[in-house]
Amino acid sequence: MLGKNSGVATRLRARYPVLFTWHCMNHRLELAVSDAVDEVQAVNHFKVFLEKIHNLYSQSNKNSRELLEAAQEVGSQVLKIGRVLSMRWVASSFRSVKAVWTSYEALNRHFENAAGDQTRSSTERQTYRGLARRM
């Protein structure tokens, strides 16, 4: 939008020289956070971990149902674990981290149950073991 060679603002300024343009402060903050996050390996690993958990439950009704059953076993609440987006990272990651924090006991129980479930493939069981270790 604000590209210095051919962005919308540049094209409008060529037509209307007195036009004042500025970059939204919130968007600039998100871009700065995104750049900082890209430099910190631990945060990148955490984003990958959250993405794996999101995919695990968003793509499988069976896993979602088993997570709810695990939550009932431990008497905890399960919040929907959303996707961590590249833009608006701060807001989306906060919601996802809060959901994992609130659902920690249920997630851990489900990972342990699934890791020991002999009806699952060895690859699936290993995936759940790895997720349980990361928790």
C-alpha cells in the first residue's frame, strides 16, 4: 500500500502532491513484532508447537471429542485453540496461548491417553508422545 515506487499512496501522491499519507501505527507495531519474533528461535519453535496443536484438533472431530472427554476426566475447561497468524500475531497468539494455558491439564491427559492407545498407528502415538514431552 505504501510502497515507495508503485504503492497506492505513491500513485495518489503523484496525482495529488499535497496528499499526506502515513502508515497505521498498529500495523507498524505488528510488523515490528513480527520482525522481532522471526529473530528469536524459541518463539518460532513455540509458534510451530501451537500450530501443531491447532491442526491436531481443527482437522479431526475424533481428537476434539477425545479432548473434551479428557477435560471431563480432569475437571478442567477447554478453550478453542486458534491459529497463530503472521499478521496480527500479538492478538492471535495471546488467545492461543491463553487457550493452551487454560486447557493444559486436558491437553496433557489427551496426549498421554493417545500415546498409549494401541488402536492408533505408531506414528500417531509418537506424535502424541512428542507433544506431551513439549508440554
